[in-house]
Amino acid sequence: MTPPTDSAPSTDSTPQSTDRVALAFSGGLDTTVCVPLLKEEYGFDEVIGVTVDVGQPDAEFAEAEETATALGLDHHVVDAREAFAETCLDSVRANATYQGYPLGTALARPVIAQSILDVALAQNCAALAHGCTGKGNDQLRFETVWRSSDLDVIAPVRELGLTREFEQEYAAERDLPIEGGDGGAWSIDTNLWSRSVEGNELEEPSYVPPEDIYDWTQPPSEGSELLEIEFEEGYPVALDGTSMEPIALIKQLNEVAGAHGVGRTDVMEDRMLGLKVRENYEHPAATVLLGAHEALESLVLTKEERSFKTQIDHEWAKKAYEGLLAAPLVDALDGFIASTQKRVTGTVTVKLEGGRARPVGRESPYGVYSASAASFNTAAVDDGIEQADATGVAKYHGFQSRLAKSVIDDANATAEAVADGGTDGSEGSEPRAENTTNGSEK
């Protein structure tokens, strides 16, 4: 069975240093099919499979190892969980969300790509390969990292125009070791920070997903629970008074918040290539930490800082979604974010209830807040300011808007009068008599 393409496969250039290629390998259908294709269609003698650990379930690594063994694949597993967790917590400081959901897959892909590139260079590979289609975001996120090297970049599924149906038939014909997982009902991507579910009936926007698509979150219950999260310079460092490393903290929050149904998102997402897709996500820890962090920022940052930071955060999240956190612009954005986060230190109490994570208390030594100044139970404001001093402010407040409204109303009234056959009210509007004082005729 030959790939459904009218043209021969192409790479960025012909492999020169070796006949070896490093493949981003998960053990799933796409990457398993890529192994023989890279040999038969692209002419490589050896394929190295690289699986990168960013917090996937243990079962996925067992499946990848089993599949690699059956294929006779030289299989490398790289633990990148710490690097990925650090990126996730960087995203918290930037309040990073995309179209309403916390970034997860987008944050993981560059970390995975860099780990694969490191292995490829160490193994003297001539090229790098992935199993992404030409319709999604991941191809761009992988390749922006890989194209910083001198290695060729190959995408068999995209370049050969493969469909899921073709891959399944190809795998069956070649007796490739494909595990069904959940029976192929959904396409699932899991990492430490989020779990995404797509495909099949979920591609229909009106389809109501069954409860069994979820794994990290339970249906919202009637119970509630309070959590206390401590931050230092914008980074979460402790849960309920216990200091925790990033990976352990994220795992614990996923478990605790997920039990209350926190962190489900069903969204119509706009991909970088312009395609609109339906995605379902689970992200309990991310939901809690992003909400708590923003609550603490609201206490310690000034109004101007908060307003301007929303623009910075938006740009940071956009670059993260595109897989471009290594861009020079992000270095500049990080500089502003780091400056503001010096004061984002304190504790936030979050209430988990009914599928929501709601900040219900916050405290910080840097709080830009005075209880006596804001309280309705005190007569005066701080710094010698009295309530009566606000009278002048109230008089000025909105003055220009009121003046503009008055001018507009007067102008409209005059225009309506002229349209009704009247005059515009200006002097000298009556017809002038012809001047004949010099006795001459014109």
C-alpha cells in the first residue's frame, strides 16, 4: 500500500552526515506509521525514536516502549518534567490563557522539541521527523525549534497527505504494533499541566460530550473545600502551609481541584492556520493557580500596572500559543513581568465548590490597600483627605463628556431646524437688497 500522494516525498535537503533520523515518538498510530515510511519513502537506514516525559501517564511510556521494541526501534526516553513545570509556572506569572483556557499543549511542545533536538545532535542524526498533520499547530511549534539547527526537518503525514483511515489500513497491512488505547474514540494529549480531548463526534460543535471523555475531573459536587496557596514573586511555592516543588504542587492541585470538577473547558478554538476547531480540556491545577495569582496581583499592583500588564500578558500568551517563547519580544515581556512580580508575594485562599475555584481571601505585605481609608465606618481618608474633598472631584468628573453632549445636542437641534425649512439662526440671514447707491447699473 503506497502513500496517497502524486509526488515523491521531499525533505528540506538530502541527508548528508548520516542515514539516521530522530523521530518524535509516542507509540501512537501517527508516529508508528512514520517508522517504516521514513525508511521506505525517505531512504533512511535507521530511525531513532525519542519520547519526552512532560507528565504523561505511565501507561503511555509502557505503550511507547512496547511498540518501539516490536518495531526494532532504538528508543530514547527523556525526562523534561522539571523544565516543563517551570514553563507552566512562568505562564502563571503572565496569567497566560488563550481564548479562555489555560495553555498546556502549546507550552509542552517546544520543551519536547528541544529535548528531541538534543538527542538527535548527540546521536549524529541527519534529520528530525514528527507525525503532525498539515492542519494543526504542533507542526509549527516543533519546527520553530528544530529549524534553529542545521538538521533536515521531515513531516511524513503532512508531506504525503496521509489520512487517519489510510494510516489504519497501512498499519493493518504491515501488521504494525498499534495499541487501541481507548478504542480510538478520541484523540487525547496529556501532560503535567493539561489534558486535551478532540476528534470523532467532538468535531461537531453541537455534540454534547459524554462524561467519560473526562479523566482528571469529576462532575461538580455539592461539597466545598478551602485551599491556601502561597506565592513568592509570582511563583506558587506552598499549598496549605506545606512547601512543595513545582511538579508535586501541580500534581496535588490537579487531584484536589479535579475532585470538585474544577478545570473543564469546551471551546471553539482558532488555530494559527486559521482553522476553527472544537477542543475539550481539563486543567484543574492551572485553573486554581491562575485565578489565585490574578487575585494576588489585584491586591499588590497599582491600577496602572494592572491595566498595562493585561496587554503584556496577552502578547506573552499569544507567543506561547505559537510556540515562540524564545522570541526576542518575549525577553522584553519577561522583563516587565519580572519587575511587577517582585511584589506578588503573599497568600491566597481559594474555595473549591461546584466546579469553580474562587479566590475568597488574599494577603500580602505589599498590598496597595488601606482598610481605614476604604472603610465606610471611618469618616476621614488617609493623608489628611476628608470625604468632603471629593466634592470638587465629583463636579469635574465627567465635565468634558457633559459639555460634548451639550454641544452635540445643540448642533443636532440646529440641523433639524434647517432641514424643516427654518434658518440656521445666524445674523444676516435675511436676503440683502441690491446696492444701488452709486447710481450705476450692474
